[in-house]
Amino acid sequence: MKYELQKTDSASKARAGKITTDHGEILTPIFMPVGTAGTVKAVHQRELENDIHAQIILGNTYHLYLRPGLDILERAGGLHKFNGWTKPILTDSGGYQVFSLKDIRKISEEGVKFQSHIDGSRHLFTPESVMDIQRVIGADIIMAFDECAPYPCDYNYAKKSMEMTHRWLKRCCDRFDATEGLYGYSQTLFPIVQGSVYKDLRIQSAEFIAGQNREGNAIGGLAVGEPAEKMYETIDYVNDILPQDKPRYLMGVGTPENILESIALGIDMFDCVMPTRNARNGMLFTTQGIINIRNEKWKDDYSPIDENLGGYTSTFYSKAYLRHLVKCDEILAAQVASIHNLTFYLWLVGQAREHILAGDFVEWKKVIVKKLMERL
């Protein structure tokens, strides 16, 4: 993987760049649709490429390990060939999913023993096995195995969790390097900064992660319940430490406002289930503000969902028709709303990139944030 920093905004830390992988280029800032089980819910690969203009999608190690399983993925030739997506893929390590199991997992220095949420079967994830699983999946960018500390947690827990994450990272790097080329895929490993909301821990973690000299870095353990101001503060001083010449990935964030504010602080890559999850519940993000399509006011509004956004789905279907689909629990409702929201998210980061290149990002952000958060 190669990263080219193309432009830095003079009035903020916002950056425009380009990531080059074996499966194509990624222009940053970028939002990555989440395809947990090898699919972005309710969306065809053709729509991801042609309507939404996604440049990279996510898969999840935990879910793909359980279903369809490594044997199926290996025989298929990896996730790209299994699901037909020809552009870049990033896989989460599954750490967040494993740790969210709470009562049916046990953390130790070795790794995490857990029970499947599907059938109760018992499994062990170690830093080494997670590297091996992601090698088989064949993603272009794979994530280190870490512990995402809960929020809130006390200082001692956060410190011990961070230190174990660092020890696990060393094991991830050793295994990753030892298996380079073994599966025939060109892949890149991203370490993850942890440390909860404690500034000294986050600084220590960022320095440790930067010192590993990998091709990109991530910030995890945010957007888990802490105030937005604390999240932004953490991103700001962590990004002062992480290398300027490598992409920075903020995991699991977030709202349009979160994304734009984080871009201003120097983040390049984002993922979140919000656009598709909210779509299935009838919440639409538009260039004019937020719509709850279930509301009575839309029942006879025959205007397009968002005529300013472009794309087939957002301009072909009316608000009234989509409301009808939602109220009738039609499957098409989830599809239309999901495509629309993802189109919006990719439009948003694309606009941010254009304004960074044009040199007026901060002025544009001030106007657009207020507009996008309005409830219509």
C-alpha cells in the first residue's frame, strides 16, 4: 500500500490524499460502507460502485470466521472473489465484537476465549490467529487485534488494557511479517491507538503505535459514549503524534457532523453502521437536513428524496413513495433508504475533499454542518 498526501488545509488539519492498493485507489478523506458479513446490508455490489461510488468497503473478522467460515473463503479465493467486490476491502479484527459479548468471553494474555452468538460453540482468538484469519479473508487493509476498553472505565483498567493491546500488537506484527506473501495477497496492517479518554494514556499509545512504523494507523475506542468534545480533543492531540505521511483511520465514527469535525482534525478514513442502520429505521440524511420519512408530513410529498444529491435512487424515488414502502414494511424500503444514505455519506466526504483542495474547507464546513443537522 502507498499513501500520497496531496494537500493540507491552511486553516485546519484537514488533508486530501490518495491510498493505492492492489485493488485500486482510494481518494481521502473517505467513508467506508460497513459490510460486516461480506455484504453491505440491502445493497448490491453494482449499486455500491455505480450509484454510491464507494471506493472501499469493510468486512468483519469475527462474523466471517463464524459464517461462512475460513474453509469456504479460502476455497473461494478470498472475500473479493467470494462476494464479487473488486475494489479495496478493510477487515476489522473482530476485537470489538468479541469484547461486546461480555458474559460469554474471557480475556487473558493469550487472547480471548468466547462463545459464538450463533450456536454457543467455543473459540479462541489470539493476535496470531486473527492475523491468519485476515490473511485468508484477503483484505487489502487488516486491523491489529486490540481490546476496546468500555466507557466509562477507571484509569487502572484503561492502562492495563492499553498495555496488553500493545503487547498483542507486537505479536500481530511478528505474525503478519512472518506470513507475508504466504497466501498470495498483498496486505497492509494498521495498529490501533487505545487508552480510553485519559490523555496521558492516549499520548503513550500514539507514540507506541507511531513507533511501529506500519503503513497506516487507526484510532479506536472512541464514539463509545464519551462526550463529542472529549472525542475531538483526543483526536486532536493523537493526530499531533501520528505520522503525517501515513493515513489515519478513526474507527466507528459516526454522524455527518462527527465526520466533518474529525476531517478538520486530520482524519482520513471513516466507517460506521449509522447510514444503513438509520436507513432501515426510516432516518434519511440529505443535503438539506435530516428526514424521518415515517412522519405524516411526507405522505403526499412527491418530490425526489434528494434532488441535489444526484444518483438514480435519490432522484428517482419520491419521499411519499418511500414513506409508503416504510409504512408497509416492504423490503425495497430498506434498499432504497440504505443506498440513499450511503450515497449521501460518500457525497459528503467527496465534497470535503474538493473543498480541501480548493482551500476553503473551514468556511464550507461551518455552513454545511449547521445545514445538515437540521430536522426537516
